Amino acid sequence: QVQLVESGGGLVQPGGSLRLSCAVSGTIPSINVMGWYRQAPGKQREWVAGVTSDGTLNYADSVEGRYTISRDNAKNTVFLQMSGLKPEDTAVYYCIIADTENGEDNWGKGKQVSVST
């Protein structure tokens, strides 16, 4: 079983920065992708960014150049540094770890990120 616990987030003004962290514990697949999705009110959940176990990074076009994803394999933690935040970035952000061999996904419970004046 895999558990994910997110931290960080909160309220920030437009143009500000926030950082999300996600600590993963339990039986962690050796080949995996760790990443972030988000879901804004009234919208479908959308993929934001991912990092593979060998360090390959990918970003959604909407956050490219503003967000940075990273992972600390020794601590089984994935981070999302968000800068240049916009009101449209407001959403609940969910951490995910995907087992790329078995196709099993595990999710965190989500953290609210709000961008507003």
C-alpha cells in the first residue's frame, strides 16, 4: 500500500510563489512517475507536471516556465515550486505516483492553492 501526504499551498497574490510537497510512503514501485494534477471548481482534473524515476521532467503548456517539479528519491518526496501565479492557477492540487509497470496509480488527498488579490 502506498500513502501520499501533501503539504504547502495556501493563498497568494497574483505574481507570487508557493511550494507544494508530497511525501510518499509504503511499498513504492521502483519504476514510477511522480507528479501533480489540479482541479479547479467546475472543471475536470488536469495534469500539471511529472517527473520519472530517472529524472525526466514534463510540464503542461499552461505552467511551463512558471512551475518547477523536482523529486528527492532518498526521501521519496516530490515538490512543485510555483511562481508567477495567476488567478487561473487556483485549484486543488493532487499529488500522484504512478506505477509504470503495473499501471497502478495512488493519489494524495489534495491541497488548496488560491491566487487572488
